Amino acid sequence: MAIVVPVPADLLPDPPILGVDTQATFSSKTAATLQAEQAMVPQVNALASATYQNALESQAQATIATTKAAEALASANAADVSEAN
């Protein structure tokens, strides 16, 4: 497995602002925001998948590093014992 570079989700359009936007503008912005949120679902799912894959890869690499550190310590200890004799 390899680290996956996540692709950011698209930005949402300007949200509707109650009391500021006209009714027509508010409705238009609301529709655009809802459509963008629907389109954003697969992007967020892809981000979650990439994050999970990266977590799995990080865990695998940490396990390898722990094993290598233990091997290095065992080698150093064996060298110390040989040197003492």
C-alpha cells in the first residue's frame, strides 16, 4: 500500500443569508447550495477512504519500524555480549 494524497472537496457556493438576500436570491442560493452538497457526498467519501488508507499504511510502517528497532537493539546487545567476552 502507498500513501494516498487526498483530493480536497469542491468549495460550496455562497450560502443564502436570511434577512440580507432577496427572496429570489435566497431561493437561488439555497438551491445551488443543496445541489453542491449532493455533489460533495462522493468527494467526502473519497476523502474518508483516502484518510483510512493512509492510517492503515501509517500503522503498517509503524509496525515495521518497531520490529526494526527491536532487531537493532538485539543486535547491539549481542555485540555488547561479544565484546565483553
